[in-house]
Amino acid sequence: MTRPIEIPWQDFPELCPSLEEMIPRISLIRKKDKKYVAGLEDVLDRARNFSRRKIWPRALEIEEKVFADAKYFDWEIAREGAKDGWLSFAVPKEVGGRGCLGVGMSLVIEEMCSACAGIANIFGAHALGFCAIGLSLDMEVVDRYLRKIVEAEKQGEPWLFSLDITEPSAGSDVEDAEALAKARLSLEAKKVSGGYLLNGRKCFISNGSVAKTHFVTAAMDRKKPFETFTAFVVPGDARGLSIGRVEEKMGQKACPAAEVIFEDVMVPERDRMGAEGEGMLHTMIILSASRGPVGAIATGIARGAYERAYYYAATTRRKGKSLIEDQRVQYLLAEMLRQIHLARQAVYDAAFYYDFEHIPKILAEPMSRIASVFFPYPMRKAFQNLINWDWVYGLMRERAEEKVPINVRSRAVRLSSIAKVSGSDSAIAVCRMAMEILGEDALIREWGVEKCWRDAKLTQIYEGTNQINRLAIIKELRSPGISEGIGLE
């Protein structure tokens, strides 16, 4: 078993940046809301502690096991995360979670990814799946499914989610309305008595083989994919749902990417998210929230490469002097730090904007949390069938259209895509510079630098390739709302 290098963090305080050093704007925010900033500092400390205590020591061991068997999944590390509360971290407070949003999630993800992006992505992909439900405004479905995460976590057990949108012949097509209108989809939802039958496949689904709940998008008419794209929640043990191939990935190996097969999977009507045909709307809402944290994944990987390279340079002597005294090495370290800092600021541009201007603003309003304000959970459970949930959803959606207009949604798309592209491209560049500093030692697995490079590459691909994200930036600038299909009908 390969053991990672151990960095004595206490001897290198420059590798332990404070919240203000990471996000300078925090000093201004602190003057207006000390409680909010104190909460973020607590999140940073807890995430850093978990990352260095639980993830760092086991990262290479788990990866070696996945190298030997692509289907291997380390449930123990998932249980450790459950014990520390990382599975319900972003679950709304109304259903028992901590209620942290994009800013807090980005802090957590960067810290975890600095140790191992594969392990971190177990928690990140899980959050992606349940946040798609939480941000949908369909409060009855939110209540039923997200509460399961909290209840399982109290028992120290992980209840994992996945986001199932990618299809074999439609990768980034399902993340862009114009492309979706021409996409060749394999999964179809057929309306039947009492619900829908799902038939087809999804592929490259993070956590797909281990998820107990899937957020799934499917066209109800594959000849009209955009107009009929609809979102569903599907339990992992649903009859007819099975797991096909689990991919042998180059990087982020601890988090499985699997093919999910649907064969006459019956989905009750109550497990449809929102209305029929709103699939692209739900997709863009979650991508606007998640592409920023994907930038944080990449930034964390880059920071991990930087930390390893810095420690190597500080503890390696060549020609009678410490390598870090070499001006060329100092130049590379400075450039790495510059790129990390800029990528991180792009992440928080997107995260702060989404948290305070997008759907979370609606969820924070007492009058908009009608399901929680007027129907406490015990009452909702007892009188589930007596509440007109379509009316509740319609009210929430109407409020969202009023308070989160198209120009806000469009800007969120642009900022999140900028963060995703900036972070992932910088991560590749930073990892390359780290390998340059280590030279031939970069291939020694104990240092973890070659793993950082392998992990970084995937961030340019998932959540929409960087090419599709670049297109989204300029298309949204020219035609606000085009990503979610406004003007295409």
C-alpha cells in the first residue's frame, strides 16, 4: 500500500491560509455580518480538519483499490463523512440539515480536493444530486427525499444521491437548450396511469452505482426533446433500475462514474419534479449553482499540487542549497499561487451572487417557505394527500419568476461558467508547474502530484465541457436566457 507524504502543517503556516487570505472581500463582509463570517470560518476549520485527518492519509490507498477493481467503493470514508455531517451539510435547515449554500460548499470542496478530489467528489456529487431537488421549489418532494439524508446520517450511514443527466449520445447537449433541441436522447419517459415509465440509459453518472436516490431528466417525446424534457426523482432500488458499466477513469477514481439503465422503471406522478417540460429549467438552475463549486474542485486540486510542490522545494536540497532558494522555482511557485488566487475569486464571484440573488433568496423568505411555515413536518406527514402541492409549487415558481428575473439567472450562468473554466484550466497549468518543480520525482506516487494532474483533467469535462461553458458565457451575454431555452419555443 502506498503511503502519502506527510506534511507537518504546523511548520508551514504559509500553507494554512485564513479565510481572509483566501477571500479578501470577507474582511468587508465581516463588518456587516460577523455571524455569517464566523459561520464560514467554522466551516473552513471543520473541512480542513476532516481533509487532513481523514482524506489525506487514505487517498492513495483507496485509489489503488479502485485501480484493481473499478467497482470498488470505500463505504468507510463515506461513513466518516456522515459522522462529521458532510452529507447533510447543504440540506435545508427546514428538513434538518445545516443549510449551507454555495459559498460554504465551495470552501468545503476546495479543502477536501486539496487532499483528494476523488473522495471529495463522493460528497460533491451527492450534494449535486440532492441540491437539484432542493432548488426545484417542489417542496413536497424536497421534504420526502432530503429528510432521508438527515435521518440516515444520524445513524452514521450515508444516503447518497446522484444527478443523472448525461446520455450516451448526448453529453453536453443536455446542458444547453439549443443543443438539447437537436439532441439524440436515449432515455424516454412515457406517461401511463399513475405516473411514468422510464426506458433508456444514462452514462458517466458520478455516484451512479452507489446512489440510493437519483435525480433524473428524460424527454417525454424524443422527437421534441427540449419541449418535453422533464425531471424525476427515482429511488436506487426502483424495480427495473440497474447499473451497467462502471468506468475505469484516469482520475478522481474514488468516486465511481457509472452507467444507469432504466427498463420500464415506474415513477409515480408525485415523484415528478415541477411540471412536465421544465427539465431544462431545473437543469440550468442546478448548473448555475454547481459550476462555481466545480471551479472550487479544480482550485482545490491546484492548491493540493501547490502545497506538495512547495513542501518538496522547501525540504529538498540540490547543489548544496534548498531548492526553494532557486529563483526559477520561486517564479513557478508565485505563478501557481497567482493562478490559484484568481481562480478562487471567480468561484466566489459566482457563489456569492447565486447565494444572495438566485433561488436561495426565495427559499429564505418566510412567506415563500409556505410548506414549512403553514405546514410543519408532522402535519405534512399526516395530511400529505390533503395538501394541494401543485398549488404550493405554482406559488413558489411565481415568486421565483418575480424575484429572480431572467437577467439575474443569465448573469448567474455566466459567472458560474467563468468560474468553472477558470478553475479547471488553471488547475491543469498549476499541476504541470508542480510536476516541473519535482522533475523526475513527480512520478513518485507518494508525492501525489501526478494524481493531482489526473484528477484535474476531469474538471475540464464534467458539468459541461469547457467549450460548452465558453459558449454559454457569450450566448448569455448576447441573448439572456438562451441557455434555459427562452426564445426557443
